[in-house]
Amino acid sequence: MRLLEYEGKELFSSYGIKVPRSRLAMDAREAAAAAREIGFPAVIKAQVLSGGRGKAGGVVVVQTPEAAASEAGRILNLRVAGEPTRSLLVEESVDHVEELYLSVSLQRERRTFVALASRSGGMEVEASARGAMLELPVPLEGLSPEACRDFSGRLGLDGPVGSELSGVLERLERLAREKEAELAEVNPLALLRDGTFIALDSKLVLDDNALFRHPEFSRLPPEDPLEEVASRSGFAFVRLDGDIGVVGNGAGLVMSTLDLVADSGGRPACFLDLGGGAQRERMEAAIRLVLRMPGVRSVLVNIFGGITETVDMAEGIKDAASGGGIPVFARMRGQDEEEAWGILESSGIPVFARSEQAVEAAVRGAAP
Ligand code: GDP
Ligand code: MN
């Protein structure tokens, strides 16, 4: 199991390895608020399991809340090595004088951990360059402070800086051993002007076969941040494997809409039930969530409102759908429906009175 950067940094922090102040953000608005709280310049980082984010444009420094929002929007649409970005880490920017590479990994053939380090860490370090690194085999009982000091010395770091580095190595090695990690990597480990170190990145791979001994990791939020958003918003949300996002109010209505989609030859991408009393913001949040799902090619919103305010919901659909390249189709019945239809039609969102018509349009809209 791989951890996301922010999960790895939480673990680093619990082992006494310093990390930048940060906050997780799920959308552009949250990212701007987080950056404002953390202060500028701030760093916005795609939370994906793949590496190479820096080169892919998934790590940027921003100077203003406006830049934070627009860069966050861009990165949320970015794929890193094919992997969609579902959340962002907003961090304080840390001034540093050097970037090191430091890792502890399991060497299966030797049945031990080995520590690797280099004074030239950062984005240029590739797997192939690891051969050129300093290596320290870890005995079964772990690394002694003396061994860590000695290793720092081999890297050319003595005195107080050397002790700082050996402290980081001791902690990283203990983390890897105790948590049964296959890899615990810090790249870059930044050396600050005051001679201390801070982990600017984390890469943690845990041994799946040992996870049963570590219930703490099963308490991690689901690896799917969209499910987190959905549960925070109080939506009932289930991912399916098609390409038509289905949103509605009421579990029965959403279920029957899924059936209609399947009957028309379409494949639903999700089940999303807004729940009762849905209003503008919830509708907007629901559609934004669906639009962020990888592989969604059209969105179908099916609302049957008795007491539900269709006008409010239409405004929410309009807010979320504007500017996106993915077509949204709606079926809407209920109080003030004519006014709601007007709002949708005037913003280019096809709206229908009958579910079957909306389903057909959404299926056509998803066709390549
Ligand atoms: P990766 O490319 O996926 O490994 O992403 P990293 O987290 O390593 O970030 C890429 C690069 O961005 C790092 O090598 C750093 O040079 C730089 N970087 C990341 N965080 C900070 C920061 O807080 N301050 C500064 N100045 N640079 C950062
Ligand atoms: Mn990195």
C-alpha cells in the first residue's frame, strides 16, 4: 500500500521528522483559503501516488490567493503518469540551502533494510542514480546513533548538522522497521540555513502482507478522496465503472435512473443521491464532484421535487456546469419547474420533463 504525500508526512511528523506546515484541500476555494491561512509564498502540490509531480507541473509556488485558486484548479485537472489528481496539499514554502535524498528500503534478497543517501537530491534523482548513492546496511536491531553519525560523516556532514541528519536517519529507519515499510523515502530532504532538516516530500510504501499488524493504517481515510468529499457533504455515493455520472434526489429515483441508463445502452459512472432538502450549494458540490471523476463523459441530473426548490437546484447545476467541457443533462419536475427550466436552457443545459428523454440525451452525450 502506498501512502499519499500528506499521509506520509503525518507519519514523519509522528516520528519527530520535521515537515512544513500544511493543509489538505479538495477544491480551488479550499486551496485559496488554506494558502491564505498558511501565508505566501505557498506551495500547492498534487496528491497522487505517482512520483515526478514536479516535472509534470503538479508542484507550484504561488504568491496570491488568486494564483492559489487558479493553480489549484489547473492541478485538479492534471494527470500525473495517467493518474488523476483528487486532492491538493497546500504548504508553507520553505527556504533551503540544499536538497538531499534519504531513504530506508527493504532489500528482500538480503533480508535487511538498507539506507541510501545523497547530497544531490531533488527532482533529478532517478531510480538509476540510486546506484551512485551512499549505502548503509541496517542490522536487524536497527541503526545505532553511532552508525548514523558515521554515515552522515561519509556524506561530508559533521558537527551539529551531522547530528541533525543522523537524527533524521535514526527516526526514518525506526519508522520503516516499526511500520514494516518496503520504502520510506524523503526526496528532497531540505537543509535549512539554521542547520536543521525538513522533509519536503514523502514516499511511503507499506508491506501489504504486514498490514494486518498495523490497524492504524486501516483508519486512514479511504484512498478515494472523492468518497471523503461525498461523505462530508452527506451524499450517498457509489463509484461505478461507466462514463455517465448520475445525480438525483432520493435513492429510489437514482436507482431507477441507473436502470434506465443501462437499458438505453449507457454505463453509469456513479450513484449519487443528494438526499432530501437539497439546495443550490449541495447541488453544485455534487456535480463538481462527479465532474472530477476520471472517465466521466456526461452528467445526468434527475430531480423530482415536490417541496424541493427546483429553481435553487437549477442555479446550482448552472454554477457547477459552466465552463466545464463535459455536457450536463437534466430532468426536472416540481414546484416552479418552468422557471427552473428557463435557467437551465438559457445556460445551455438541455432539460427534459421525462426521465427517458434525459437519459437518452445523456447516453448520446457520452458517446465518443
Ligand atoms: P515529486 O516531483 O513528485 O517528487 O515532488 P516533490 O514533493 O519532491 O516536489 C518537487 C520539487 O519541488 C522538490 O524537489 C523541491 O525542489 C520543490 N519543493 C517542494 N516543496 C517545496 C517547498 O516547500 N519550498 C521550495 N522552495 N521548494 C519546494
Ligand atoms: Mn520528491
